[in-house]
Amino acid sequence: MKIAKFQKSHNLNDKLNRIKTEDWVFSETNQMRSYYKYYPNNKLFSKRDSSYSKITNPNQYVEFLTEYYYDNKDSIKEIRNLGRVSCEKDFKLRGKAKFEYLKK
């Protein structure tokens, strides 16, 4: 299996040097951009991946959104995976994982 070569670039847009966007170029016809959002306490809230392919349809976007939820001890309590295909307008829940931590 051949792994595609790609280029990746970061865009640090805020005072805290957090990644706001990442551009991925897999080939001239396949590209992706990742967007990051943060809670006020600097914890990651969401990551959205938007892919673009010129081969199938110039306007076809497929987007994936991962949301992170934390408890009051700053531990991840839930991760939700949402997705949107080109014919949908809204993101739909595609899966989620809940975390429970053992008490000592």
C-alpha cells in the first residue's frame, strides 16, 4: 500500500500560539483544511476537517467535526464525532465516546 505524500502548514492566529487552522495538500486535486476552536480556559473544544476534491465535483465538501467535553477536573468526559456529506446541510452525530475514570 502506498501512502500519499502531503504538505502540511499551520496558522497560529492568537496570542497563546494555539493552532487555528491547518492546510493539508495531498495532491493538486485533493486538499483538506482543519479548523480548531478552544474554550476560554484554553482546552480544545472542536476540530473540523473540511475536505475538497476537484475530481468528483468542484463543489463537493465532506466535513467531519470532533467535539471535546470536559468535567470540572479538566479531564475529557465525552468526545462526539459528527459529520456532513455534500447533500446534507447540518452536521449529524456519527458516534461518541464517554469516559469514566476510576476513583482511587
